[in-house]
Amino acid sequence: MSRNKIVQDTDSDALISKFAAERAGYYHDPLLKLFLPSNVDPADVHKLPLFNRGTYVRVMAVTKLIDQFLSTTSDMKKQIISLGAGSDTRPFYLLPKYRSNLIYHELDFAVSARQKAELVAKHAVLKDSIPGPVEYDIRTPDVPHRPRRRSPPRLFVPSREPASQSGSGPRNIHSSSRTNTHPRHNSPSGANPHGFETPLKSPSYYIHGVDLRHLMTPTSVQLPGIDISLPTLLVSECCLCYLEPDASDAVLAAFIKAFTCPSSSNQLGIVSYEPFSSDDQFGKVMIHNLAIRGISIPTMMAFPTLQAQVSRLRGLGFKAAAAGDLKYVHGAWINGDEMQKIDALELLDEREEFDLLVAHYGIYWGSTVPELDSSDYKFDGPFAGWNDFPRQI
């Protein structure tokens, strides 16, 4: 199995984990069910409480940072670019809320992008959430199954779950679900020098099929519909971590250069979630267990601590940057009422194991605002609301 395919397939695992946490009552996201693989019975989806709570903390933290970016100077038009978006349902909630003040781009492997565009075309609840007319440019993928991609399979720990709970597996999208199907004009084999396609586009929502390793110059990151004059947030939930560190840095540098040119807004932020090793025994076990599945996360070794990740972001040009592991975020970002609510959902009798596990996953956020002469790393402009979030680093 190719490395690309292995990375794509991890999206099913992340989706199952989110659905299990949603089903247990940690948050409300009825759209997740639409994305479940066809061979998974929703009634059979269960995860251990430590995994459900870890997934909740991840989703809560990323959502809070995104919502704060959008709500700060809410009358200002903004843009989100989600790298390795996979089966993320977030745009279908944010687009109806912010409508003409938000442009949302999702980037993923071409086959995954086509499949998501087909799913949107198939389900009115997804399609109707997108303001304005929607255009599709979908061609049937060359493979019979539906590969998926995104974060590591779950908050990873030496498994105590039955194999039947993994929920991985292909999902078929039948040709009857396709709308306005015709040969795509942005074919990698065509005139497009960067090998991308855009199977869905509207005034406010774009799905791009592209290999991120092709996005290493300021020109290449300016895909159709991307507006460098808008304050923009990059979102990477266990996406860039699959690239080699040099390639990952090059992608981020390309976006920074594109958004700091004279014609740009000079306002670029990032929210990232990915594991790190901490250079300890538990981190080594994580790396080993992922390797058994053929999954390699190079950044776990290249940036093994929160501080290393923050230093990396600042070195690339995100001059204001902060971080917290999920153990810290769990304690510092959840208020008493919310903690009481989630404590009542499930008995978390593996608390020490939970703390050890989530201490190896980090949330990182940064922005190019303020300018280079800032020494206090405080956030400004559309990112000013992030100063309200407690930071570990």
C-alpha cells in the first residue's frame, strides 16, 4: 500500500473517533453520520471514555480558536484555508453563520476532494448550507473505493479496544450521486502546472484536490478563489505532520510569502494540531505503534516538544505563536460547568492513562501579526481574541 493511501485512509479513523465522541454526548454534530463509511453501522460505534474525552478536547480547542478568529472584528470579510480537510464538517456550520463574510477553502488529495464534492452534491443538507450557486467539476475516481485522509487514527495509545471498533474501511460513492459530471479542466495531466483540480466551487466555498507537496512557492498556493487580500487562517489538523519537516516548512513559508507581499492583507494565522514525542518512552511507543500500521509522522521526532514547535512557527514568520498540550488545555480551557457536564457523560477511570496520552498531543496557534519588531508575541488585528486563551508556551 502506498504512503499516500495509508495517510488517506486515516481519515476514516479520525471520523469514527469524532462520531463516537458525538454519540456519547460530548458535542452535537449530526452531519458526521453522512460521512461514515458504508460498512460501519452507527449503532456499533463505541470508543473508550479516554479516547472520547481526548477527541472532545481536540475538537473543542480547534473550534474555539477558529470561532475567536471569525468573531473578532466580525464585520470584516475573512478566509479559512483548511489543509488536509478530509471529512471535516466544520464549513457546513460556519458558512451559513458568516455567509458573505467568509470564504472557506479545503485542500486534500484529488480523489478525496472529488469524493467530498460528490457527497455535497448528494445531500441537500450539505449543499444548502453553502451560500450562493455551487458548481461541480467531478470525474469518477480511477479507484473503486473511497480513500480517506487526515489525522492519526485517534489519540493513540497501546490499544485496549477490540479490533472491531476501529471503523476503518472503504466507502463507495455511487455514480448516481454525482451532479454535473464532466471531464475536469484542472487535470494534473493538463495545462495546470501545479497539478490541482477544483471539483467544487462557489463564491464562498471551494474544495481543491492537490498534493500539498506541490505548494512550495507563493504562486502555487494561490489556488482558484484564494484571496490574499483577506485576513486568512490556515488550519492543519494532523496534516502537515505527515510531510517531511523541510517540505512542511516550505509549504508554510510559501503561504507566508504569498500573504506578506505588497498586495496582500499581511494578516495570516495558523491553528495546528498534531502529536509530539516528548522524547520519552510513551512517545517512542506511539511512534512504534503507528509504524506498525505503516504510518510515519516525521515532525514527532523533528519537533519533539511544544517549545520546539513554537520556535519553528516563529522562525518561519508566525511572530506571535503559542501552544498547549491537550492535558493543559483540558484543565485550563474548560470551565466548571462544562467540566461538570462532561464528567457526567462517562466514568473516566483511566485518568492517569488519559493524562499521559493527551500530554503528547499539542494545539499550536500563531500569526504574522504583529510585525517583526514585536517582542511580547501578543496577538493583534483579527487574531487579538487569541490573547484571551491561556497558553502553556
